[in-house]
Amino acid sequence: MTTYRKLSGKAVRTVTTNPTDDAAEGQIWFNSTDSKFKSVVAGEAFSSGAPLITGRQSGAGAGTQTAALYNGGNPDTNLCENYNGTGWAAIANMNNNHQYAGGCGTETSALVYGDFPEANTTEEFNGSAWSAQEGFSTARRSGASFGLETAALLCGGTQGPPGVTTATEEYNGETWTGGGALSQARQYFAGTGIETAGLVFGGSNNPNATRYTNTEEYNGSAWASGGALPVATQMTSSFGTQTAGALAGGYKGSYSDTCLKYDGTSWSASPATLATARAQTNTSGVGTVQSAGLVSGGTSGSVTAATEEFNITTQTITAGAWASGGALPTARQAFGGFGTQTAAIAAGGGSGTTDAFSYNGTSWTGIPAIPSSTAFMTGSRLSPGSAGSVYGGEPVSATHAYWNGSTWSEQTDMNSPRYASGGGGTQTSSIMMGGIDPATPYNKVEEWNGSSWTVQNTCPYSVYNSPGSGSQTAALIFGGNNPAVNTTAEYDGTNWTTSGNMITSRAAMGGGGTQTSTLIFGGATSPPTTVTDVSESYDGSSWSTRPSLGTGRRALGSAGQTPTAIAFGGNTGSDTTATEEFTPETTSLNIKDLTLSS
């Protein structure tokens, strides 16, 4: 009789708790706590990623799931973005607008070619800038593309009257030459793989009266028929290889959320489906393996910025997201705040009040009042909820108070009264940056050492209505002001240096963290009325997108130390009690109970 030991060379272990990250697919164990045999299995699923900075459709893709590009697109643009597996960041623009264009390559060596109206223009990206390259012979758009910057392919597409073409062209890094002709002329179809082992599928004629199921495989010189799609589809996403390819979404009479996989012979349905059914996403594949793809942008009747990641993995992936928390006892804006997501303090706010509240991760509770009636305070944003401080405020004030977990106590005032300044550090080692005071410019900086405040080098620009982040020796100030700006500057305890600009200019936002890991959210893009729900994160050099708040608002309170955060109160047009909590992406083993039928 064949046993598990004979098959695997290992005995079934007995454990009281399941493994967390050290079990391989197919490994079996007996959990004595719940008296069940268990195993790790691979699953297929899409999970949400951070949205594109600019929603669009039919942009050219390149790279992998964790190092991707989205270039150009419709509305016609030369904008380009880079995805790092967590969020999108702006990179250098192309020299020309490109939409419905081909694309391929890697994050640091990519191509975009073609355009609408039909063109033969080619641009190359070297990781920092775009340069014009030789154009191909047949001007077109909406063809299929795949390969590398030095071994790229473009086939089919629309070349204007008389319509779709079977032409294939290959690029060697310098010049284009003709390749084997497709069996089926078509447009709006997808491709994946490499120049010598490529795959294309689906598409339509011009003017979209007929959609196709055809799959064709390329060997570097000629095309051969592959297994047909189960349903005629156009405008899909693609990723993988010739013998392990995949498609997602598309249009087949209606917008699709389907994912299909190709094994080199035939197509089969994946159990995974897109959260947002859509078509015309990235025109060229992103993802060099079937088990890790990326779908971004597109349309389902209106253009979207949504990003979704496809994975075949033994890990269950829970996307980063904002979720509702316990409501504040009273609707209010302009709180001072510090602490963590499960132990936060909110103080003052409104038109000036002494109210204060604590949050335990579930609900808010009233705590003793702060010494002075104040709004638009800042504080020691890296402090725990049991030992923090708040300072400044409106009416213009230099007040400073400690919280010890049960009571507030007044401390030495700042040298200059102000409100809406940025804060950072801890209770006994804190920093105040900018803020509105009776004198201008609003760029003063002070540090607190536990007993006194000292004036330091000023910020490189006047700043107010920015929460600030970081510590006394590694601080960050960003955005703020009226009108809103996107400027960012770093402080090393002595000197200031400017850094990468925020994606969205805004003021009166929430946020916090360290100098190399800051999360910001909400705010006003045109103070004081136009609120936003957009979130961004700073990694020490540049900003990238993160999942948006559920409720856009300005002048909100915030706390938390990245990667988690909490947003509370604020103004959406009227003051709100809403609380939201941010949790980043998490992974856990996909563990299944074994039964006789397993």
C-alpha cells in the first residue's frame, strides 16, 4: 500500500498550530487542536492594487507585476507611470502622445510604438528618459505586441483604409524588419511571450463588426494556429508565455471579468475573476509568467484607474485598503492627533474646543480636556497613545501640553505662537515645522528636548496645513498652503533639502510616519472647498499611489505609524464623524482542511 511517507519521503507531522510561512504546496500535517488533517494548496485570485495616478485606457504596458510601466493611453497622452508592486509613481513623459500603441520590454528598457491616428513612431525608455528610434514600415495602431527592447514584435492592427493588416514587423534594438504574416488580419488583440515564442489571440475586424476566437503562435519567422478561445473576445489584458499564457477582461458583447489560461494547446477558465469587468486596459502584456499578471486602467463604460494583480500562489493575498472604524462622538474637523491605529488620541478641533478623545481600535471614548481651547494643533506624531503631546493651535497659540495616559499637563510654550503647523517626533523629542503665525513667511522650525524649545533652520518654503512626519533628526514636510502645493523637503536635524514632489498638490490632509515611510490621505486640492480621497506614500525619494479613502475630506485628524494609519473627522462640505483605518497588503498560507473527498 502506497503511503504519504513513500510518496513524499516524509511522515505526517502532528502540530498544535498551523505553520505560517514554512510549508510547501501539498505538504500535509495533523492539527491536534482541531483534530484535522490539513495541507497547503495553491489558489488563483485577483487582488486590488493602488490605482493609476491618471485613469485611462489603451496605454502600452511593459515589465512585470512588481516592476511595471503604463505608457500613454486614451485620452491621448504622453504620461508614463511606474508600478513597484505597491503603488504607481510618475516617471519621465514620452516625447509624443501615444494611444492604442504597441509596447514591450522591462521597467528600465522598454519600447512604445504606433499611435492613433495611425503612425509608425517608436520610442525607447532607458529607465530615466525616452528617445526617438527608427519607425516601422507600416503605420498602424491597435496591433498585438510582445518581446524585449532588443527583440520586439508588432503584428496586425489597423493601418487605415483598407483596414486591418496581417503584417508582422520585428525590432532588434536599432531597426525594424518584416516578419511572417498572420493568418488572420485583425485589430484590438493581445499578445505575450518573446520574439521567438510568441502568442496572440482574439481581436476584431475594422469596424468591429466581427470578433475572433483565433489563437496564433509565432516561432520567430512564421505563425501557426493554436487552440481557439472559447468565446470571441477583443481588447483583453495579457501576460505569461507561449505555453503558459493568460488573458483577463476584454469585450465580448459586454465587458468581461473573466480570466483564461493557455497551456500551449488549449484555453481553460481560471476561477479568478476581475473585481471590475473592463476592456482596453494595457494594450501589451504586463507579466512574464502566467502566475503573476497585472491589469490596470481600461474602461467599463467610463475610464478607470483601477489596478488588479493576478496570482497563482499558496499565499492568500489580502489587498491593502481603508475600512470603516468607530465613529467619533461628535462631528468635527481640525483635530490634533497622535498615537497608533489601536491607541489614538484626538484633541481640540472645531472652532476651538478643549474636548479630547481616545480610540482603542474599535470605539472613541471621552478623556480629560486639554488645558486650552484650540483647533489646528499639531503634535509629537511618533508618540504612542499613552505618552504624546500637542502644541500650537487656533486662535494663534504657543501652548504645549503632555498626555500621560490619564491626564494632560501644561508644558513650556513654543517661542512663536502658530497654528496649522507640521509636527513629528516623540513627547520629549519633538519638532514643529512651519504653520501660520502673526509674521510671514510661515517657515519657522522649533525643536523640543523635554524641557525647552529652540529655534532651528527654517523650512525651505513657507508651509502650513501640512501634518508633517518623521523625527527630530529625520523629518519630512510636504504639500500644504493655500493654494495647495506639492513640494517636499527633508530635514536631518540641521539642514533642509528638497526632494521628490507629491503626485497631487493638496493641503489640510492627514498623514504621518517616518522620513522614509510616510502615508498621506485626503485633504483639499483647491482649499478650502475641493476635497480629495487620494492617498500617497513616500519611500525616502519619491511618492506613489495608495488605495483611496472611502470618504474624501479636508482638515481631518490622523494618527498611526506606517504602514498602518487612522483618519478621523474632517470636513466633506460639512463636518463628519467618520473614522477609517488603513491596513497594508497582507499574505497568509492558503491552508485547506483535508476530507475523504479532498
